[in-house]
Amino acid sequence: MTLEDSIRTVKGIGAKSAECYEKLGVRTVGDLLFYYPSGYETFDEPVTVREAGKRDLASVRGVITQVPAVRHVKKFVITETVIRDETGAVLRLTWFNMPYLRNSLKPGAQYVFRGKLGGYGAGRRMEQPKIYKLPEYAEKMRSLQPLYRLTAGLTVKAISSAVGQILSAGIEIPETLDQALLSEYGLMPLSDAVRVIHFPPGKEELLPARRRLVFEEFYRFILNVRRMKEDQEAEPNHYVVQEDDLTDRLTEKLPYALTNAQKRTLREIREDMSGPSVMNRLVQGDVGSGKTIVAFLAMYETALSGYQSALMAPTEVLARQHYENFRELSEKYGLGITLELLTGSMKASEKKEKYDRIAAHQADVVIGTHTLIQEKVRYEDLALVITDEQHRFGVNQRKALSEKGHSPHTLVMSATPIPRTLALILYGDLSISVMDEKPAERLPVKNALVGTDYRRNAWSFIEKQVREGRQAYVICPLVEESEASGGENVVEYTEKLRDALPKEVRVEYMHGKLSNDEKDALMEAFSRNEIQVLVSTTVIEVGIDVPNATVILIENAERFGLAELHQLRGRVGRGKEQSYCILLDTTDSEESRKRLEILKNSNDGFYIAEEDLKLRGPGDFFGIRQSGGLTFRLGDIYTDAGILKEAEEAALRTAEAERAKRSAAVL
């Protein structure tokens, strides 16, 4: 077996399973080995009932005191029993749709029960706990259990088993870094790191393995960025976009005044595009800072100079929204520019017609998804490409779009404020414009930090907002109960909300395991107010604007990074109505409360990003990953900021050596 072999050479992976792996981007044996865990479930020493009451996720050792009772409530079959711990304290256990436990859980038997706690005071209970025999739990305590990002048809157990089989077969994993680098930075060999990252004996062994892999991920990325910068610096401006008075007149006609930050950014873009060298610029703006209109003005001025521009969005829904907004602007102000929308779901015949119009320059502005970079798309005079930050870290995608023209100007838009020290590393090939103001007409979001005893009040508040014609998001960290316990999941939570809210309130859920078409359909329905409450994982971070959504309730807020919470909060506050963000902390931790109060007390994304960098440290990756949109395969720019800086040092040295070698060759 080799790294290049098809995934189907692994025993137990047939055609159907291979299709599931394909959705995760896993096609070969090597792809699977480098499909790293997204986190780890740790099993600590069981605690008493009293100690468990202070935790979100807990393991309690107890003796069953009564025969489990089974009752039917609406759609649920509820099984309940009571356990007593070694101190004599009791805890009620509840399971949904698992009536068979009545026959398997016998009074007097002792188990370890692991799950999340709900209820308050004497009514405190553990919901849907997993059940372990004592020897089984003792074995779990000795190791870390890997968790993987999944898609429908795959389980953590299936992925872990397949990886184990590959490693047991003695596959050779060639080293990819120079020995000098390994020695200088104290990095373990790649083959050892891959084994340990999937099957870590413990936390101490995991840390150096993860450091090795994260270092290389950052190192390769930064090296590519530096190489791109050198190529770009030598590239003259082939598309001089002259500053046009019509652009200034359009800004004066807009129903709102541009902020100083928008004016400054637009000026920098115009100077770049009319200057001697090709533009490569990042517009880093907080959520709601008005990046989109600046992008449109740049595309309009490009069209006035007789050239084409293209904007690549991460989803079809967002691409369609940009297209409709830009078309409305063009028609309202009689701009006379032609726009084309190109997405993957369009019929082949429709795409062909659009390809022909784009190639013949019958479209000044082209808006779409990754379809814009497919081989069949040809542009006549592509002078400006604008990409969303989701494509920024797919450097190859951005490069592919740029190659559709003859070194066009490049604008990257990012809604994720990150500390300047890290931005200079990650965006080393780009000039940076910072938009740190918001339009005056937007009301700041009102924030609340609450505990679990406020949950019912939050639901009542959502109901009140819906009765007034508004909409709401609810964010949960997990997709379904079968994932690692310790947080609310969208599937079960949706059922709870449907029971709690009036029947006329439509509640639906969305998560990453759904197909793109399914997610797009849900977001379209939500944007039309056909869905009033959308329960979702963080997939709504990059979504369309729904100005009518005025509430976002974030469950298990303590499980997210501050930067990611700020991104989520940016889904509301996009209209003229007052909006609200409710952060629900399920812990009694003083540390957690202080961290979340930073977000509660500030709507400034750049300040929050700086505070997040100070607070985060090694160890955060044992739970749910907290990347906040800047996604690498394994690394996290906050948790791994120290490794990022080491990798930059090494990458710059390598780039310098390559440059010296080229100079010597010329001489």
C-alpha cells in the first residue's frame, strides 16, 4: 500500500463509502492519513454528583437505585432512572428514544455515566448520558479519543478504524522537511507525528506531534505566500484603470455617506489600479463595515476603463445576493454596465451561453462561486479579481482565478479581524487596508451574557421578536447527539424549540453535513422569512445578509473562540432594527465568564481579536476547534501563534536562500 493508492484499497471501504470520503476531499490513502482529527475527547476521573453540577460535561460513577421508567411525551419516548454516588447524593438520568435501556440497566449495578447536565437545583439531571462499565471507562481514561469532521454515511469509528488499518500495514511516509529544519526547531519525523496525531497515547505525547504538523502547514503556506509576492513585485500593471469622475458622482448619489475608512480604502485601491504595478490588496473590515460597496465601486471603475472584473463568493446564495444587489445599483443609477451570474447549479446549456457572453466581453462584471475558475470559463479583458476570505487560504484557487487574465489586479476581502502581527504574516504578499468603522445608520448589537437558567427566557424573547415579524438564529456547537457529548446539538435542539414555540413559528436546522444545495435552499427560505428560527452550527458564519434577523442565541458560547463568536454575532445587526446577541455560558467557570465578558462589552472586532490572541494558548485544541474562519487543516492562528512565528522565520530564510541561488545562477 502506498500514499497514492485509491482509498478503496483499504479493507472495508467500498464504492459507497468512497463516495462519502470524496465529500471530505479524501480520495487516496495519503489523503486519509493527512485527514487529521479536529479535536479529542478526554476521559477524566469520575466525579461526585455535587462536583458534576459545576460542569457542562461530566462523568459520574453511580449505582442504579430503581428500575428505569419509560413514558411517552409527544414525539419522544423518555427513559428515566436514578443513580446514587459514593457520597449518597442522587442524580436523575434521562434518555430520549432508548426504551431498551429498561431491560439492560438493573438496580444495584454500578456504571460510569458520561453526559451533559440540564435542569437546576434538585431538578438537576444528566441528559442522554453514555454508559460505560467500570473496566471500559478505566481504559478510556488512559487515552485520547480522536474526533473527526464527518459527513453523512461516515462515523468517527469508521475513519479511525481505516486509519489504524493503514498504519498497521506498515505504510511508508516519506519525510517532507529538511533534516536541518527538524533539528533546528526540534521537530519529530513526519511518520511519527502522523501516527501520534491519530492515536495519541496521552496529552504529553500529542503536543510535539501536533507542533510538527502545524509547523509544516504554516511553513508551506508562508513560503508559497512569499514566492507569490516575489512574482507579483516583478509584474507591471497591464490594466491601468484610470480614476473616473463617474465613480465619484456615484458615491455622491448613494443614499448614505461613505465612512472615512471606506473612502480611504477606495482611494488606496484606485491608486493601486492606476499605478505602475499590479495591485494585490487585502481589505480587512469588521462585520458590517461596508466592504461590499467598496468592491462594487472598484468593479464599476474597472468597467469604465473598458475591462472586466470577477467576484468569487463562497456560496451560491451569497453570489446570487451580490449579483442582485449590484444589478439593482446599476439599474437604479443608470450605470450602463452588464452583469453575469455564474454558479455550479446552472444547467449546462445555460452555462454555455454565459461562457460565450463572458468570452465576448458582453459581461463587464462576472459574479459566481468556484465555477469562475473552471477550465471552460474564458475572459477577454479580466483586469480585476475579487475573492472572499474563504478562498484566501485556498491559495491555489485564488491563483487559478488570477490566471484567467494576464496578471489582473487582485482584491481579497476578509470579514475576520485578526491582530496586525498575525495579518502581516498570513497576508505577507498583500498590501493591507483596514476598515475599522461602521456606517452611522447601523445600531450596535446589544449583548447579553447569561447562564442556563435564562434559556427559557431567551426562547420567550425569540418568540416575542418573531411575533413582531423578526427572525432569529440559534447556534449550537454540535450537529447531532452521536458526536462527543458536552454541547447542544442542532438536531435535538430543533425538536426542543419546536415544542417550546407556537406551531406557527417554523423552526429548521442547518449544518455542514447537508449538501450545498440543501444549505442554499434553507438560507433562501430563511431570507424570505419562510423560516423564522434557524438552528445551525457555525456554517452560517459565511451566509447571506438577512436584515430581518434581529436575534442570535449562541449555546455553549464557552466552546467557541472570541473571534468566531464575533463572526457569528455579525449575522445580526444588518438592518435598521435593534439587534441582540445572547451568549449562553453553560459553565460556572469564572475564567469562562471573564473571557466572554470581553465580547459582551465590545463590538470592536479588532480589539476582540487582540484579546483572543492574549487569552488562547496550547490545550484549546483538545475540544472543539476555535478558528473563527481562518482555517488551516490543523493549525489555529491564535492557539498556535508561537508556531506561526517560528514557521515564518524558517520560511523567510528559505525564501532568501532561494533568491540568492537564483541570483548566483544569473551571474
